[in-house]
Amino acid sequence: MWSRDYFEKTLLRHGFLTIAGVDEVGRGALAGPVVAAAVVLDGQGDYGDIRDSKVLTPRRREGLAARIRAEALAVGIGSVPESEIDSINILQATHKAMRNALASLPLVPDAILVDGFWLSGVSPHCIGIIDGDALSYSIAAASIIAKVHRDALMTALALDYPHYGFDRHKGYGTREHLQALALHGPSPIHRLTFGGVPPALARGGDHGR
């Protein structure tokens, strides 16, 4: 079984000194953007407590996100809004968010580790790792940054669209969310091409304050 620094150590031994971990969040949500983060850590710290964001409590994620931002060589965020997700499909939107995150870094990494799949359209060496957020501390760091960023965004949007409970489920298809959709119809930030979202007929209707 690979250790959680196997990929980083292997790349460092081969002369790749700046390694970006990339991950996304919000791919399966019914509302809001898909958000990706790219994180370049210095490779010298103790990252044993940096885990896949899904296994951490919100409080722990927020604390680690602050630490990552303080210690990282570079952090980048990229997002694609729900209207574009509907236009180009969620897979292409996820790729675009990841490329945007990498483009927003203040440096060009020597190598890129991506959760799940190889990413086209980037110039450095790129390695896709299935379950990468559990196998690479760089990808896990990116998952934390992306999750905290998107959760804050969806919590803020809950003030604009209070009928849906975005602050609680962050746009995912919970029972509460589906019941609100059935009652109020989709809001302007819902993804109309996703199953579970009613037709666009009711969009812009009874979703506000």
C-alpha cells in the first residue's frame, strides 16, 4: 500500500520540486458552481493530519484550510458556474475549474497530481490518481481548500435563496433539498440539466425571501 507521500517523494527524487495537488468539490451537487483548488506545499512539512476533506469535520477543515494557506507555496481557486455546467456538462466543467485553479497559481508547478483522472490542457507533467485525496497529501490539501471555499459560498447564497437550506446541504440532493425543489421550483443557481431538478418552467419563481 502506498504511503500518503509516495507520489510527492517519488517526484521530488526525480527533480520535480514544485508539485501541485488538484481536487474539486461540488461535482454531484444540484445547485451552485463546481469549485477546484490547486495547492503547492513545500514538501518539507509534517502533513500527516491533512486528510481527504470528506472525512473531516467542518471545524477541522476550516482549521486545516487556514494552516494550508499559511504554509503553502501557492494556492489557486477555480470555479465554473451552474449556467456553464448546464451548457458544457459537468465533466467538462470540472476539468475547466481545475485548469482555472492551476492558472490562478502565482507559479507554474513542475508536476501536477490530480484526483481521479489525468487532466488535459496543462503543460507540466500531470498524474491522475484514483482516490487521490486519500493517497496524496497535496491532493488532500486541495480538497480541503476547495471544500471550505465552496461551503462558504453556498452558505452566503443561502441568504439570497432561503427556501432551500443551502447553508445545511450545500446544494446536494438531500431529502430536505428535494422537498424544497418540489415546493418552490428551481432557483437561478440550480443546475437544470441534473436529475432531481424540476423543469425550468418554475425557475425564478418562488425562491426568494
